[in-house]
Amino acid sequence: TYVVTDNCIRCKYTDCVEVCPVDCFYEGENMLVIHPDECIDCGVCEPECPAEAIKPDTEPGLESWIKLNGDYAKTWPNLTTRRDPLPEAKEFDGVTDKLKDHFS
Ligand code: SF4
Ligand code: F3S
């Protein structure tokens, strides 16, 4: 499966939802997550994210993101159409360690 990681936070460009063939993105206030049981591992969303926030879960060091995506995908609502990015998206793109300070 693929997972959404730190750089989505406070950017939320949503280009990813437009290309996902199974509509498995779920929306929180500041980021999206991927439902691990619904993702078919096609990989098309990965290059579409302007923030390069989507990674295959086979990459090392993603354990906390795998858990976060799985947990929030159960409670957040499904998002299937693109929205405008968050107003602060440019400012936050590339800021490191956003989970700690900017995830709410
Ligand atoms: Fe959707 Fe494919 Fe991305 Fe999984 S890898 S979230 S199925 S676009
Ligand atoms: Fe987030 Fe990238 Fe999608 S910033 S909303 S994972 S296009």
C-alpha cells in the first residue's frame, strides 16, 4: 500500500484524489490519508503529489505513518474530488517535522 507522509500537512494539494482509481483517500483538517485496505498499490498518485508526500510503505522508516494512515482512514470522510490547496500550502511545503507542530 501507499501512505501519505509529513509534507502533506498544511499543504493538502489534493491532486492525488483525482488520479486514484479506487477513491481511497480520506480527509482530515490538515492532511489526507490513504486507506490501507482499499489501496490497490497502483502507484499513480505518488508522482502526482506536488509536495512529494506519498510513499510506498516498503520504504524504510515509515512505521508511524503507516499507523497514522490506517487509524485516521477509519474515521475521516472520503474525499474524491480535488479542492483548492490550503492557503498556507506554499509556505509549508518543505517544512520539516510538521506532524509534531502543525497537525491538529
Ligand atoms: Fe490510490 Fe493507487 Fe495511490 Fe493506492 S497507490 S492511493 S490505489 S492512486
Ligand atoms: Fe497531500 Fe499531496 Fe495529496 S499534499 S493532499 S498527498 S497531492
